Amino acid sequence: MIKKKFDASIHRKMFWSDEIPNKKICPECNSKLENEYHTYVILIKNKNDVIPLIAGHDGGYFCPKCPIIVLDREIVSELALATNPPSTSFGFTSVGIVDLNAIPPEKAHLPIDCDDNPIPLVEFIRESSKDNSNKKDRGKRRNSGRKHRKRK
Ligand SMILES: [Zn+2]
């Protein structure tokens, strides 16, 4: 049993750190967000491929009062880049958190996501769908007001 302060089994509304004014403050109740290491499922979209990535990172900030999670886009972006997507025009989205405690003890030795041990994924709730933006100039993106035209 992995003891976490923030229960992974709760469905949380997710925001990227750059969608809210202050990534340390809950966008709904203004509480101070708390950082905790969790395991997430990230989808990397590269042309026609979608590659799922299960990765632990400490880019998640949780609200102690409401079901809100803020993900640090830079950290997730770096994880996605670390998978070496074959083209630079990839996108990524963070679909949910993995509830490791939902894996029965007798299956704990199995690799996650094999046939006998499906991922206990708790999906995030998203209000908007601004998930796809990732450009190589991440970090500088904030300063340019230019919109990227969507391909048909
Ligand atoms: Zn809150």
C-alpha cells in the first residue's frame, strides 16, 4: 500500500499550469496547492500514432479542499520529449492519474498494463480541450501572442 496524502482514486478537474494565473493557488477556492509525486498516464500524439506513456512525476499540484489538480506543463512536456517522438510536431495530453492502490496485491509483481493487470486509470475531468499545444519553443510560447493555425 502506497500512502499518499492525496488519494489518486478521486476524479479531479485538471488544469495546466499555464492556464491559471498562479500555479501555486487553486483556481477555484484560492487554497495553497500542495505538490505530491504521483503516476500518470500521458498520451503522446505524433502524426497518426498515439503512444501511451505511464510515468511518475512530481509536476502535480493538488488542492487540499477541492478535487482540483494543476499539472506543470513544463514537466509533462519534458517527459513527453524524453520518449523521443520521431517528429518535433507532436502533441501530448495528460489523461489521468494511476491509482496504484487499486492494483490487487497479488498482481503487484506484474508489469502495469499487461493483459492481466490493466491500468487503474482515474481520468481527469477537463472543461476545455486546449491540450494539444506543444511546440519546440516551449517556454517562449507564453511571450508570443501568435496563434498556430490548425491543420485540416
Ligand atoms: Zn481548491
